[in-house]
Amino acid sequence: MDKMLRNKVSIIIFMLPAFILFTLVLFIPIVQSVYYSFCDYKGMTDPVFIGFDNYTALFSDKTFGIAFKNSMFFLVFSCVSQLIVGLFYAVLLTNIKAGRNLFKNIIYLPCVLSSAALGLLWMFIFSPKLGINQLLEGMGIEEPPLWLMDTKGFITLPMWIIAFVALWQYVGQSMMLYMAQISGINKSLYEASYIDGCTKFQTFRHITLPLIRPMVATALSLNAIGSLKFFDLIFNMTEGGPNHKTEVLATHLYQQGFKYFKYGYASAIGVVLLVLCLIVTLFINKVVKTEQYEM
Amino acid sequence: MKSSLPEAAVRIPVSRKKITPIQVIIYVFLGLVCVTYILPLLWVLNVSFKTNREIFTAPFALPQEFTFDNFAFAWTAGHLGIATLNSFIVCVVALILSTVIGSMAAFGIARMRWKGSKLAMTYFLTGMMIPIHCVLIPLFTRFAGFGLSNTLIGLILPYVTFSLPITIFIMTGFFTGLPNELIECACMEGANIFQIFFKICLPLSRTGLFVTGLMTFIGNWNELLLAMVFISDDNKKTLPVSLSKFVGPYNTNYSQMFAAIIIAIIPTIIVYCAFSNKIVDGLTAGAVKG
């Protein structure tokens, strides 16, 4: 049997298809993308090496500044809000008995729906003539807010709306992860704490929280990478507008690469995105993941 | 979550005796939360049956007469019918390929004995951290060179590749968990390695196949960016792309656009309602392992 499992030919047959696909469609393009980011490449002509010019151009690009700021806002907001709200829902749902599955399934539903479609849905809800403004009009409010057209403030109102829609859509994912972890905690721990006279809050603080810590790391890194990649909702709700105020890195990359065909410049944005993803994942795994407890 | 069903059934009479105010508050709160999830969908459904004029004269009333004209228009003129078919073809082919290729690699990593298996695993897992945006431009230019742009194959290849890391990761876990004796036994009976893989290990890892299949299918079904960049022919677009194009700033017929949104999400909702518990738990199991 050992001979069979060490057979070189069959190992190669098992590994080769995945290896070829992965290398050709993922690994080589990434290396190429890094190379393009150092090139003047506009699509029509061949790439010409120009060193760090694309990266220095990033710093003077106002829209890139806005996109970077918005991406960072989005990253922080979605990590924090999903952690708090997701954990809150999970605790509520593990504390009720009847109807748990129903609530859980409804809250999880948008996670499996197309965010392109949901983005359009929310675009209509916040559009000037439909949805919420019709409701406000019915209540007699003369000048309803502009919602997605507002441009005031450091983080503009449309950005907040998009962030809350994203929370609405994806909080089910975090909630389910925390619920899975909480229901895995040994019930005798809770019984022991009640006998010792702990309040509900104390048991949550000193038993639940430490025991779900590994899952916090998992959920946070999923959220972080997801929020950096974020594209569909923004593209369909505002397309980066008004006046580029809701641009994030992904939409800016799309605009530069496939509207203006600045391939080299867009590749530089892509490399920034890639580096951010790697940094954030490493950071979260270093900071949050601590020792695993016996459960 | 299945195990909680009998438990809940036993406990219901007990909890009925003492419904505390806290419990009432929790239920009311959760009910309100669920309203924010269902109400927008119902609103879109309601509007999609109306005529364009009714939207502004009686925005929240039920439609005067139920007409499917809006749906018919979006289905044919909006290319949503052909888009649904395209999405289906792309996702099914990508699902089959990524499951077969991915679980073969997973078997090679988990069961075969060779030096580089750890390294191979790390190589595949880095794929999970890489955003699809980074490879968009090189893939686009290269596929155009090969004549793959504007074809469904050009979409299937990257979809399969981007599904591989999660498939390999979850399936490796399942294959490692299989008892050694099974393989020894089969080997003694004279089965070769491929029979062991296809006839013993794969059928025994059905749960894993289900979970990974679900994750990749839903992910690919909803994918927008890559499909938007690679496909420009209206008859080859996938569902999210056709939808985004149909519901654009140049369209002024709102009820048709709302019908398009409903067409795009209704297949997923039906499947979800039918298998919601399995889907939710399956997706979570995949994420927990990932």
C-alpha cells in the first residue's frame, strides 16, 4: 500500500490539473500585474518600463486619495459593526428557544442573494423620487434629504448608507459563525457560573467572550478581506459618484482600467489592494488569535 | 442545528410557563430586525406588478391589476432570459470542474505520501487571500490574445481557479479524517488508487462536496466584476451583468426595472426557502473550516 501511495505518476496525475490552472490563471497573472504596475501600459501599445512613476502618480491623484480613505473607512466600519451587531444577534438567538431557525434564516438570506441586485434595490429605496422619499412626502416633509446625492462631510452620507447596507447584507455571516461557536461551548460551564452566582452579563464577559475569541479572528479576517474587495454594491448604488465621493479602491481600479484603459496605473492600484489584504490578514491573525482553550 | 429540534420540542412547555419581559423584548426586537429584511423585498415585488404611472400616484398601495408584462419585457428585451441560461451553464460547468479538480488535488495532499505536500497546500491557500481585482488586467489581455474573451469558457476558467483554494482546503480536511483501514482494505482487495479515490473516498466525503459545491455555486452565480469585464456580447452575459445593464440611468421605466430585480433574485430565494437550514449550516461549516 505504501508503494501505491508513493507512486510518483499517480501523485502527478492528482496534482497536475489544479497546479496548472492555479499557476496559469492566478499566479502568473499576479506576477504580471506587479510588472505592469511599473510600466506605462495603455492597452494599445506594449508595456514600457517606467519604474515607480505609477506609484508616485497615485499620491497626486485626488480620486485615489478619496478611494483609499473610503476603503479604510469601510474596512474599519465593517469589521467593528459586524463584530458588535453579529455577536449581539448571535447572543440573542442562542437565548431564545422557539423560532430560532426562522429568525436565523431570514437574517442570513441576503448573504446568498446577488449583491448586484440588492445594490439596485437599495439604490431605488434611496433614490430621489422613490422609496423613502415617497414615504417622507406622504408624511408631509417638504424637502427630503438627497441621500445618495449628498456630498458634504469627511465621510459623505452615501458612504454611510452603503456601509449600513453592507452591514445589513452580510451580518448574517458573522452571526452564524458566532452562533456556531457559542453553541459549541460546554453547557456545564454556564451551569457552574450560575451556581457561583454570576449574572448573565458576567457569564457573557468571562465565559462566552474568551471562548469565542478564535472565531472572532476568523470572522474579522473574512470581513476585512471582503470589505477591501467590495465592489458590487457600490457599483450598482452610486457607481462611485457623486463626483467620485463614494469611490473605493476596487471601483477606482475598474474605472481606470476598463473605462480609461490605463492598464499600468490600474495595476498599481491592484498591487496596493493586494498588499493591504496581506497586511490586514497577518495583522488580525497576530493580534486576535491567542491560545485556544479546551472546551 | 438539527439536534436542537427535539430539545426545543421538550422545552417549550417549560418556557411557556415563565415568559419574562426580557424574552418579550428580544422577540419584538428580532421581529423588527426581520421586518427590515423582508419589507424591501416585498416593496420591490409589489412595485414590479404595477404600471409605471401607478408608482407615483399610489406608491404603497397594492397594484390595481396584476400584470406580468413587466416581467415578460425584462425577460426578453432585457436579455434576462438568456442571461439566466448563461449563468446556469457557467456555474454548473465551473462547479463540476472545480469539485473534481479540487478534490483530486486535496486527495493528493491529504493521502498521498510525498515531500512537497505541505508546500503545495500553502501554495493553494495563498489563493484565498488574493482579491480577484489584481489579476483582472493580465487575464483580460491574455484571454483576448487567445480569443477567449467574450466566450463562456473565458469566464469558466477563472471561476474554477478562484473556487479551487476553498475546495482544496475543505476537502483536504475531509480526506484526512477518513480512517486509514479503509484504504488498506481496498488496497488488499486489489483496487488501484483511482478506484480508491472515486469509489471510496469521494462518496464518503459527500458532506464536504455538498458544502464546497454550495459555496462555489453561490459565489460564482453572484459574481459581477469579472463577468462585466470579460463579456461584452449581450447574448453571453451572465445574470448580474445583464441586470446591472438593464437597470441603468438611461432606463426610465421603473416597474420593468423592478421586475428585472425580482427575476434576478427569485431563483435564489426559491432554492433558499426549500433548503434553507441545509444551506445556512453548510455555508457556515465551510466558513468555520476556512
